[in-house]
Amino acid sequence: MVTWRLKDCPRCGGDTYIDKDLDGWYQQCLLCAYRLELKELNCRKKPLAVTISDEDED
């Protein structure tokens, strides 16, 4: 899904859109084709894991 940002281009002031391709997220202008690679935010720093022990409690 594409997100539009109206009059947000730093070069020409045109409309830009935010999209994702194989390389990651980017913002591109419709008028001058200015392209800005965006950082990908990872909210989850640690993988979720559950450890199960086979110890019998008597």
C-alpha cells in the first residue's frame, strides 16, 4: 500500500509517496523522481523464545 505525502519533496516541493520494494522502504517524488531510502524500524529487538525443561519435580 502506498502512502502519499503532499508537497513534501525537499528538492522541488512536489508530492511524494512512500513504498517498499526488495531493497526496503523509500520515499519518491512524482515530479522530479527524487528518491530517499528510509530506515526500517525494528520494534522487536530480542526474539521471543520459550524454554521448556524436561526436569521432573517430585
